[in-house]
Amino acid sequence: LNHNLTQMKKTLLLLCSLFFTFQVFSQCEELFFSEYVEGYANNKALEIYNPTENAIDLSNYSIVRFSNGSTTADALYTVTLPGDMIEAHGTYVIVVDLTDTADWNTQFDKPAWNGYNVVDTLFDVVTGLPILDEDGNVVFGPQYIDGAAIFGSEYNEEYDLQGKADVFLCPDYDTNRTMYFNGNDAMALISGTEVAVDGSNLIDVIGVIGENPEETIMEDAWVDADGFWLTKDRTLVRNYDIEKGRNALSDVVLIAGGTFTGTEWTSYFKNDFSHLGAHESACQTSSISDLNEVAFEMFPNPNSSDILNISSEEKISKIIVYDLLGEMVMTNSLSQPLNKMNLDISTLENGMFVISLLFDANQVSNKTLVIQK
């Protein structure tokens, strides 16, 4: 019996090793959205990430806006990207092309912020009181007089969306409206210049095609599990462990059962531009030589209990558990990285899983776990 168990473990370890290698590389083969900015007026931006080992010509791709629950998007709502190259593991930031400071008479005409806006305390337009963040600190931002921005000589990188742009697109709303998205528009990255009838060239979608959340959930935007807005007045950053776009029709099309609750994203405050221009991804570490260089122990394995003890030479920042199909079945981000911890695996059924540990230095180590309850 012990001999058979040992042999089975060796076989499972080999299969799992092969599986994980395939899973990592197959997931990191196509561009995807790494950031979404929907802020004040026309503070609107999308960041694309290249998870591959090669530079990619962006002229083979387009951005599509499915406005207000539409299931179609014509040339007015589709913009082909310029012929720039996005480097391996690099990002490309697209900002709406409203940079002319002469047009400030309406909310619609206000351009994206730049670093020379005069910055001071922001006040609530209803109460007249200073706006506070979640920690009770006063929020600062660009100042306006009668709807017009005030500019100075001091540069503030924190408020500079224009400075983060690799390209400005859609300067004229009447010519192309793609980058004028708000909370109830699904945004898609596609290959080619128009959406295929069967959706086969969808690469990544933020939101749900065919759904207007103003009508389905009576909100101005899609919301998370706690009911907070995701796609309006927020900045979304793709989570580290996401290695491909969201493009299965059952996930991104309403009539096919699609939903959007932001589980692949981390949500930040409105007008937070600090993450633009770089993206941390598991794809960056999955193909380099330090994979599995950080040793760790986990026991008992095989496991018949509900607790897995894990100890490592380096501090663990995140744990991800995959099943044999490559689906992530559990994730645990540690606010305080630890060398030792007890992982609750009570929700996992009998079978084989991959335990993937992420460390502070962006290193990744993996081991097979066998559950036999």
C-alpha cells in the first residue's frame, strides 16, 4: 500500500509539473487590459499589458465601446490602435484626446488632468465641506473657477494623467466616441478592426456586453460583492495572478449568462493614476529561471484534514490554489507577509491541486497537494 501511494504521488507530481508549466505559458500568450480609469470629467484611460516574451504590433488590435447595454458597435464606437510596438511585459496607456485647455465651458469639454493644475483642498459641492478619504484625511485635487481649471508653475506627478499617456485617441466626440466611456459601457479589446458576429475575436472585456446596469441593477455602474461601484468614479487594476483576458461569452455577454463583479480587479479611488505605466503580473515570473528557487514545506501531504501548514525561507505575500483544469479555486493575499501560516483548505474536495506561493521579490514556487479525506 505504501509503495503504491509513493508511486501515485510521484506520478501525480510529474503530471502536475507538466500541467503547471503548460498552464503558465498558455495563459500568458495574448494582450489584456491591466488598468481602467474612469474619473472626473474626461479623466478616462485604459492600460493594455503584454504578458508575452515578444514585442507586439498594436495596429492589429482595436478598442470597442458597447454603449449603454448595446450588443453592437459600429465605426463610431470602435478605434483601431496605432502601429506602435508594446514591448514584452510592457504596458501601453491610452487616454482620451482632450488636451485643449481652451474648451472648459462644459463638463464634456474638460480635458484630462495634467501635472500643472493648481492643487488644493477639494470641497463637496453639496455640503461645502472638505472631502475626506476613508482614513479621514482631506482629499486634494485640481482647482477650478467657474468651471475653468487653474494652472500654475509647480508640477504634481500624482495628478498628471496626460503625462502617463502613450497615445491620445478620439479627440472629436462626433467622429469617434470609443474613449468617452462611463460606468455603464462595456469596453472590449479585440483583434482586427471590427467585432466578429460570433464574438470569436474578443480578447478582453470590462463589464458585460448587452447589459446596462442602470436598468438591470439600478446602478450607474457594475458593482462588487458589497454593492460598491466598479466602473464609475474608480480606478481598476488587474490582479497579479490574472494571466489572460476575460473573453468567454458565458462571462462577458448578458444573454449567455455573463456577469461582472470585479473579482479579477483591485479597485482604487477616483482619479488615482499612480499605477499607470507599469503592471505587475505572474506572467513576468513564470518564464524566468527563479521559478521554484524559493524552497518551502507544506504538511501533511497527502492531507486528510482541513488545515495545511506552510513554511518558507522567504516571506509569503500571496497563496493561489489551482485545480487540475488550471482553474484558480482559492486565493489568499497576506496584508502582512509571513514565513509560516496555516491555510484553511476545508472547501477543497478530494483530488490533486497546485499550491502556488508568491513572494515579496516577485518569485513564485509551486508544489502539488493531494487531498484524501
